[in-house]
Amino acid sequence: MKYPNGKQFTSALEKKKSTINHGSRGMSLENEINQSNQYYLSRGIAVVHKKPTPIQIVNVDYPKRSAAIIKEAYFKKASTTDYNGIYLGRYIDFDAKETKQLNSFPLNNFHQHQIKHMQQCYDLGGICFTIIKFTKTDEVYVLNFPDLFKYWKRKEENGKKSISKSEIEHNGYKIKYNLNPLIPYLEAVKTIIDHTNI
Amino acid sequence: MKYPNGKQFTSALEKKKSTINHGSRGMSLENEINQSNQYYLSRGIAVVHKKPTPIQIVNVDYPKRSAAIIKEAYFKKASTTDYNGIYLGRYIDFDAKETKQLNSFPLNNFHQHQIKHMQQCYDLGGICFTIIKFTKTDEVYVLNFPDLFKYWKRKEENGKKSISKSEIEHNGYKIKYNLNPLIPYLEAVKTIIDHTNI
């Protein structure tokens, strides 16, 4: 069994086990985004936080003179996306997904309720998108929700279960790794906002 | 030891143990807000979710053919507020606090980092506030962040550790219990937004 986001429970140290430090190679997309959000927060550019992993708590011990210990709990499916916050006065909402595929992004990385959540936020004027990382090549893209939804509907209509890499290249925004922030994804979001406001 | 929000870990059933069903009496503010948010969501009025309780996971079992079991974990202090979302195209961010006091609201219900988080969101154009419930009298108020911050600074400056009930009555917005939504707090938020946009 894995995390709802499909990842095994591993420490941040274990994750960065690549011996060659080539850009961010070996770092999880989640860590890269958290680092970037930390930078954006420190500069007063945006407030974006990852939501805690949802847990169903079953049994808790309250020992005297020490912290409560959760003795039994289970991972729950998230009912929303992992990240939200505020940027340029706008509500932003997104999920981050990694794939080991080279030429396509499998849509089963998303659950129906995540798509529905993004649709609900989008309908109210929120800026919704997904960040996709191709881990084999360290390529990161921002894909605006209306584009993602187009492919999601295609899956429902004709069964095509993934978005091809070239479709992502064509519709998405490629994010180049940087020093600070590591993933300057808000530049793409600014472009999306600018287009939305026209 | 209690939850970071100061509540013991009790089931929803236990919480509603009042025998007299006088309005919402006996229901926790959190449940009341969740119910109200469910209504707002179903009508396409706003998307607001409570964030999961942050947990530090220490030990997880992965039994074959069944779900992962968290065997050891601890409650962490939240680094943000409990609720955020989108309403009238605006990013909204707030916390919900109960007090058993009759005539004042103790400011130690807030942590420094929650105030800082609201300040950061507010500075970027977010609508930040707190919902306060006086549980003895079932009175609920929305207090806008700038007002909350005024009293927070007063605490730091002259040590007054609470906001008096009359100050809340004067500066806040009283929310009358309703059927649907149970707590129509977004009416007060609309007033705040209208004043912000002037």
C-alpha cells in the first residue's frame, strides 16, 4: 500500500539519494515545489502551502506528561488537490504529479474528485492547473485546467488514457529549473492569469 | 495532551451529546462550518475546505493484501489556518475558534504563526478573518483580520490577553444561525469584501 498520491512513505533524505547532483535530479517534485513556495513566501510573492496528508485516526494514546501518540490510523483519499493559495490577488489551486513515462502522462494519476474540485474552483474564478514532471528527463510542465479537462473528457469519450508528451509540450508551459525559486512555476501561472483577464 | 486546536480527540457522536436540541447546541463549531461549506459548495457559491490535521508519521506497516496502517504518529502544530478557499473570486482564509468564556475571547487561542500566515495572505489581497463562537450562549461572530491584529498587537504592547465581548460585538459581524447554511458566515465576508473594494 502506498500514499494516496502513489508514493511510498520515504524520508526526504532517502529521496535525495542520487550521487550526481545534476540540477534537482533525484529530488521529488513535492520537495521541489515546497522549496519554491518557501522562496515565494519569503519574498512576499505568493502564499502557497501543501495541505497535510489526510489521515483517518482510529486510536490515540494520551500518556501522562508526554505528547499524544496516534497508535492506529489510515491514509485517506484526498478530496481536493494538494496545493492552494494566493498569487497576484488570485486564488490558485493545483496538484503536482510525477510520471516515469517518457512519452506520455497517464491520466489515472488523477481521481475524479480532484478533477471535480478543480472544476468547482475554476467556475468560481480560481486559477487551477497541474504541474507535471517527467522524472526520467527532469522536465516540468504547467498545464492549465481547461487543457487538462479537455484530455480528461477525451478519456471518458474515447478511452485514450493518457496525454501525449507532444500535447503537453504544445498546450503546457515548460518550466526551466532555476536557483531561486527552484521551479519558477508562478511565471507560467502569471501568463495564464494574463490570458484569463483579457 | 490535546489536538493542536485545543480539542480532545472525540467522535462527532460524542460531541453532540446535548439532550436538548436547541438550534445547533452541542455541535462543534468545526462541524457547523463544515456543514455550511457543504451547502455553499453544493450551490456553487464558494469552495472552502478544512485542511486535514497535520500529523508527523513515524512508523507505518504495509501488510499484504490490506491497507497501510500508521502505527506511530504525532500531532503537529498547524503552520497555517484551518480553512481556505474561494468566494466571489477572492481568496479567503480563516480559522474557527470556540471559547467557553462568557465575556471575553482569550487570544492564546491563536499561535503567532497563524497570525503571521493571515498577515501574509492579507498583504497579498486575501480576505482573512476568524470565526469565534461563544459556546455557552451559542453566539457566533466573524472578526476581520485587521481587527484581530489590532487586539493581537495590544496584547504584545500592554499585555491585555483577551478581546472583550463588547469589542467583538462592536467590531465583528454577528452571524445568526440559519437552516441552510447553518452558519451563513459568507454574508459577513461579502460585507468585508464590499468594504475592501471601496
